Amino acid sequence: MNNRTSEKTLLQRAIEISVEAGRAILKVYHSSIDIAVTTKADNSPLTIADLAAHRVLVSALSDLLSVPVLSEEEAPPPFAERSQWQRYWLVDPLDGTKEFVQRSGEFTVNIALIENGVPVLGVVHVPVLGITYAGSQNSGAIKLNTAGQTSIQVRKLQPRITAGEAVEMVASRSHGKGAVGGLITQIESKLGSIALKNMGSSLKLCLVAEGAADLYPRLAPTCEWDTAAAQAVVEAAGGIVVDEHFELLRYNRKASLLNPYFYVIGDQQFNWRQLLSK
């Protein structure tokens, strides 16, 4: 395939590739051996499953489009080189390695296509659950499982508040608990109760995308490959991902691959800026 491959075809092939990478992960996950963990230079964990999924993604995506593939499991080229990229794949072969090692099931395969800093297509596959979230700028967002495919979209918040229902928030199980606790207190003082669910990986963004949560605040470090795929799904479903200044999260704009702190917002019509301002 070439760079003129249709968006619909790209999305379908990216879904298939994510499932293939997921199968490589599950071979390790369901084995009886202890999962050996090494530590990378940034102190994040690495397993043979990360590397197996990485090999699947890089090979398949390189064949799909003649554009670079930037993976968490490979040293990135210098910014002087990658700053020239207008279009590239950004992948996290196994997002949630800690959850994988603990065998919690809350880990994903993340594939995003970035164009001029914008995640225009994304796939988040959950191997243990057999669920895939996917979306693109012009095609909307979908959720696939054994029952088939359904369209997904974010939900409105004001009707829930009017009905006295809790604002539903998702947050990391491992990071930023103190800051999130302060934010919960702030929101509850203005809106009432918060229902909080903690989980790992990019699944948190996908819950907002499918209308199962209203807000995901990330007030701890992440890298660009952690968020790009799920951001594409959220935006295809009608939501947004913004930094603390309410600027849209963008990619490959600086030498560091660290993201700023950010908010994943479902209902764009709600006045989140006033609610979340310090």
C-alpha cells in the first residue's frame, strides 16, 4: 500500500495489526513462566512481550505506509530529524507493562497515525478482553468485541448534573493520586459527588470516548506514545484532550517526548475551564 491508501482501509488494517500484536503479547501473558522484567534507562519496565509486540507493529506498519514508525521500544531519532516528519506512526506496543506483569488485564496495544502533530487515526486494542477501540478524523469512533462493532461517542454532562447524578472520573491507579485528590475536592465543592474509577493504561481515555466516564485528569508524567492513539479515538468520538492551559495536545513539537499534564474531556459544551481552573 502507498501513502494514498484510504483512511477507512488504514483504520481497518491498523485494527488487524493491533490484534496481531495482542496475540503476541497473550502468548507470554498466558504462559506458565514467570514474566522476566528488565528496567530501561527511564526506569520503566520492559518484558519480552513488549518486544514481541514491537516487532509485529514495526514490520506491519512499515509495510502499510512508507512513513517512519516511532515506537516506545526503540530509541527515537534526534529531534532535528524527526521534526521534519509530516506523517508517521506513533506506537506503544504494550501500554501498561506494570499491569501486564501483575496480570490485571489492564494493558493495551496503541497505534496512532500522526499528521503535522495531530493524531488523525488511532487504535487501542485490549488483548485480554478482546476489545478494540478505533477512530479517525473523518470516520467517527467505534468499539469492536466478540459481539460485533458499534459506534461510540462521548456523553453530555449537564443532564447528569441536573438529574443529581455523580460526575464520573477515571484516574491512574499508580500516578498522581495526591493531585487528583485535590481536584476531586475542588470539583465536588462546585458540582457535588464524584464517582472515581482507577485503572491502568490508555483504557482511561477510551472510557471517556465511549461515554462511560466524563473526565480523565492526568496530573503526572506520560509520554507521547501513551496518549496519541486514544486521543484520536476520543476526538473521533466528539471529545477533546487538552493541557492545563486548555490547548489541544499535540505531538512531535519538541525534543522531549514527555507530555504536559492534561485533561481528557467528554462534553465539550460544558464549562470545564471554569470548573478546573485553580
